[in-house]
Amino acid sequence: MTGAPDDIPDDIPDDAALRARYLPRLEAELAALRAASSAAADDRRPVTLDQQSVGRLSRMDALQQQAMAAAQEARRQGRIRALLAALGRIRAGEFGWCDACGAFIGTRRLDADPAATRCVGCAR
């Protein structure tokens, strides 16, 4: 293999095989993240600072819990964006190809993270 784009190995799955293998997994993870986001919405609401009902340490604990929930939601939303982008690549027939060099990412890497956008070499 010379590394030219026309020099594609025979063992690369076609678009239909990639779609069949990864589309259900991407959709399932996306649905799970959206459900988790909805379930945790109360944890991210502003903390009411009522000194009559809770003490200072309880308020501090509530604020810390709120901050942790917000950080977790930010990570969750980042993953949701990555999954939506991967679904867009599947629909466009561009799924599985490295954004940087154009080589096939590889099924082992896609199995580990189907939202991966770069091959192992370019990810380093």
C-alpha cells in the first residue's frame, strides 16, 4: 500500500455495513444521554438560599452538587454533539474516514468510540 487515496484495502466495510454496525449503537447512546440529561434537570436548577430552612454547610453542599451536575451536563452535551455529528456523517456516507488524512479510521477504533473522527495516527 502506497498511502494514496486510491489504494484502499479490501477489508474496509462499505457504507451499508458501517451503517448497519454503528447506527443502532449511536442512536441508542444518544437516546440514553438525552434521557439522562432530562432526568438530571432538577440537579442543575438554581439553589434556593433560604437561611431559615437549611444551614450554611447544607447550602454549600447544595451549591457544590449543582456545580457538579452542571459540569456533568456540559460533558454530556459535548458527547451528544459528537454523536449527532457521527450520525450526520453516516447519513452523508462519510462515516469512518479520518478528518485529517482521509484514511479509514478502522473498525477497532470505531468499536471503541463510534464518534471518532480521526485515525489512531492522526489522533496522536
